[in-house]
Amino acid sequence: MIAKTNPLYALILGLFLLCPALARAAAVKPGDLINKDNAAQVQDLLSPGNFRLVQQGMQIHVVASDKLEWPPPYKAATEKYASQVSLTPDGELKGYVAGQAFPLLDPNDPAVALKVMWNFSFRPLYTDDADLRFAEVASYAPNSSGSPVSYFTIGHFAFYNNIGRIEVQPVPTDPDAKESGVRYRFAYYPILEPSSLRGYGMIRFRHLDPSVDDNTWVYNPQSRRMRRQSPDILSDALGALPGFTGGAMGGGATGTPAVVTTIDPDSYFGFSAKVEDYTYKYLGEKTMLASVHAKNSPEVPCPTDGGKSICPEDWELRHLYAIEATAKPNHNITIPRRILYIDSEGWFITASDQYDREGKLWKTLVAYNTYRDRPVPDARVAIYPYKRMFQVGLVDYDLQLGYSSVIYMPGRHTEERECWYIDMGTVDNSFFTPQALENAGH
């Protein structure tokens, strides 16, 4: 009998645990096309929600796995600052300056789930600023034949970070962080189409102090009113937000609204809610399929499920962290529990399953990312000296009612082909003010 303290025992146990993952991975190979007829082949390689999408017609083209490298400035910042980062007893981040907070993770660490989430929160996708121009959101009804029931074009989808800055002055911290207490600012505005919503928009501030709730403002061009919003409603679908003239399906909604959406602000980029508003459980490291070297930009509607997802697109086997996020009891959040799948190299969310207040699987998200030195092949301005990561599409699918929203990044119909301007100084804090939001909406 081999003693449990023997290194050989640890090796044998590790191989034993690895075997199921290897067996699942062996179920697919580069060149395979997965569709609803052979969906069972990938059941263990997808989240339950993503697997349902394949059963309903979404197709997956399996390609060989390839590496993702961090942008050199991000890697250098991690090497310089990571050693001074820690967590306080109540889970607050301490000593963070720039780069990845916790590059070395121990699965036996009781705080590993929270560390994974902080790594995701300070991911290498963008560090200083980002301006995604002319994103488009297509929303589809059940039994769609390919035509969306609503279509949005959004002028800007932008971020500005006050801390963690590594490329655009001021670095590593904008003085505004101390003056305002704001960690980052986010905005989407103005909606350009449909005409009934032209000028609508939202801005959101995330604070450094974990006890301070996000500040959110929504501008309604019809009433010409700027409204402050409770952070608890940001897991409601966009169409359910006050001032929005459309509607949202799911979560008990009835009838067919004039404008249908399923995507909620807390689900942008897979998870945009405040880290401190949730508790986290580490579900393990898994080999699963994900789209991280997507070939299309702009993305294309899936022809085999009525356009309700994106396909066929390139997927590959990835090493992912599975994290369960549960809203803390003092928050009345529409989506109280999510299972997040986070790529261990790119640190972006590849998939997420969302559960309603009765504990039933409600929605599923699929994120399509790519890795190249420009967001689109014909870019002339947004060209980078090294490859970096871009999110080119996101699917938010209501599994209970059959509605879906597909975000195209860049949009499919816009004349603006550059789309993604990352860490280029194209926006600053002045872009993220209620006055700027209101001015753009007029």
C-alpha cells in the first residue's frame, strides 16, 4: 500500500483525477463540426446552458488549441506589482497597483475563488481605456426564422480605469481616483437606432471603497430626463430599465413588448457586477470548449438556429476555472446565482449559466473572443504592436422563454470598421459624466 504522504501517491492521484478530463477531451478533435445531431459528443465539454444551445441548432467548429499571451505592458506590470497584493480578512483587495492581482493560484487556498474573480476583474483585455464604437444588438423571438424582432446600434461602449493603468498617461493611477474615489467609469451611449430610442444611454461608476454602491445614471431622450438608478436593477434586462421604451422577456414577464432584450448590464463581458456583492465558490479547473480564437469579425448570425446565436465559429479545448457566484443576502438581485467559466490564460469569461430565484437554469451566455494585432482585418488605425485580446460577440439566451440577444462587436452594418480602440487614450473621464450623456442624447 502506498502511503498518502508519498510523492508517488500524489502523482497517481493527480493522474487519476486527470483521466476523466483527458477522456472528455479525446471526444473531439480539430476539424470536427458539432451540431444538434452529434451534440452528445460535447455534453461534458460545455456548460449545461451552452450545451442546450447546441441541441437547439448552434454549431461548433473544433480547431487546435493555441496559446494566448498577455500584452507585454500587462506582463511587466504583473511582475513589478503582484508581490505586494493581498486580501484582507473580509476579502477586500489590498496593495493592488497594476497588472494581474494573483498570478500564482493554489486550488487548496480557501480564497482561491475570490482571487480568480479579482484576476478577472483586472483582466488583460483592456487596462487603461477602451472605446468600442457602433456595437449592434440583435434580439430574436422563439422560433425565429432569422429576422430579429429588434435591432440596436450603440455609438459608444466605453471604459476608463483610474487605477491599474499601464500604457496611457497618467500611469499607474489617475489622480482622479483619490479625488473622486472612483475605480472605473463605464458608458454606453447614445443609442442610434431604433429611432424611438435614439439618444438613450447609461453611465456607471464603480468605486474603490467596497462599501459604496455603484452610481448609475440613465438618460431618456423622450422625457429628456436624467435618472439615478438603483444598482440592484442592473441584473434586469436592458429593456426593463426605467426610461427604456421597450421591454424584456424572462423572469416572469408576459406579453410581447415592442422592443425585446434579454441582455442585462451586469452581464456585459460575461459579468460586470460588483465583485464585493457576491460570494464565490471554487468548482474546479476544467478542460472545456470555448471560442478564444474566433475567425470572424464582424461575427455572423447562426444559420441553423434562426440567427439566435453565432455559428459556425472556431472553438477549442481550453483550461478554464469554474466559479459559482451567489448574490449576498442583502442584495435583491434579479439573477441571484451564476456559474462563470473563466479562461486561465486570457482571464475573460467564455461562458456563464444564470439561475433564477427558484434555482432553475434561466439564461446562458456565450462569449466569442479572438487574439490578433487588430480587431478587424482591414483596420487602419486600431493596429497594435503586439497581439491582444478582443471580444467580438456575445450571446445572451433565455432558455426558459426562447428569446435571445446577440451583441456584435463590431457591428455587422456599420461603416466604422475600426471598432475597438483599446488603451489608445480615445476616451477620458470627461466622457463619463451625466452632462456628456445628456448632451449626446439631445
